[in-house]
Amino acid sequence: MQEDAIDRIVHQWNRERPDLDVSVTHVLQRISRLYLLQSASFAAVFDRYDITVGEFEVLAALLRSGPPFQMSPTRLVNAVVLSSGAMTNRIDRVEALGLVERRPDPSDRRGTLVALTKEGRLTVDEALVAHLANEERLLSALSSAERGTLARLLRKLLVSEPLAAVDSGRTVDQRVRATRRRRRHDGQLSVERDGESDRTPSAPGSSATSH
């Protein structure tokens, strides 16, 4: 099997620090690398529809909800696992594109519902087909049995105690604020985030992190 960048990183660590077990790098750094590459690939697909990955997630959640394809902002937050502030930003953007509209909630005089427009339904339908075709292409190196095995192992890892403990009780915006605090330098932020990352990095030219 062809050696990849992660193999080279592990070889270097084994050479420089033979006293350390860096075998975990084989797994976690590949997950990180795959995230970067798939994110860039996803973004290229959604760019064709003038939406971001994050905006697609909002539209897809509305589509999955079934007729009449509308949800309260709170339900959308739970469906996409996002902070309320970040969700408001995404809704504002897709509303400006004419893909959703805000409607009064008949069951709550102070509430609103976010609904797919006809244009939004057409856009998310087309984007979904293209997205699934791209995902199939990205996984084409794996057989059906290999995909099943990988999916089971990733699920086991995601629900394991260490990762579940990180995931529960912390919203996306809390994690972003923690990242901002770490990156604050001389009173200035080294990066600007609006509460979530819709535009993905240009991963094909990026290298995996090396601890």
C-alpha cells in the first residue's frame, strides 16, 4: 500500500522520539486530514449553487422535516447542532438568497417559522443529488463491506466516553469562543469567526497537522 503523509510523520517521530508510542497518530491525524480534504470537496460542490456547506445544512434540515418544510429556529438549532447566534446568521444569508422565508408561527404569537421557498426546495434538491454523487466518488476506493466496517468503527469512536464528554454540554459557539481566547494576542484576534465555519479551507494544498 502506498505510503502517505501520516506515515512519514509517524516515521519521523519514531526516529526522533522512539521512547513515545505515537501509533494513535495513524488514526486521528488521518481523520483530521480526511476532514480537510472532504470539506474542500464539499465546498466545491455547493459553490455551484451559490451556497456554503453550512447553508446547505440548514436547507437540508428543512427538507428532511417533510411537508410543509418549515421549522422553528430552535428546532433548526437542534437539527443542525449549532448555536442560536450562528443559526441566525445562516438563516439571514439563505433568506437573502430567496431560499427560505420567515413566517409567523400560528402556535406562538411571538415566534417565527423558517420555511423553504420554491426556489429553496429546487436548490437543495439539486445540491443534495450532487452532494451524494460527490460523497460516492470520495469513497469509491472502499468496497461496500469496507465502508460498513469503517462506519461502525467511527460510530463506536464517536459515542465513546472521551469524545461524548467533549461533545455533550458544549455548543459550537462555546468551542469557537475558547479557540478565540487561545488565539488572542496583544488584544487582537488572529482569526475572525462568525460563530461557525461555513467556508472551508483549501485542503488539497494543506498538510496534515503533525502534533
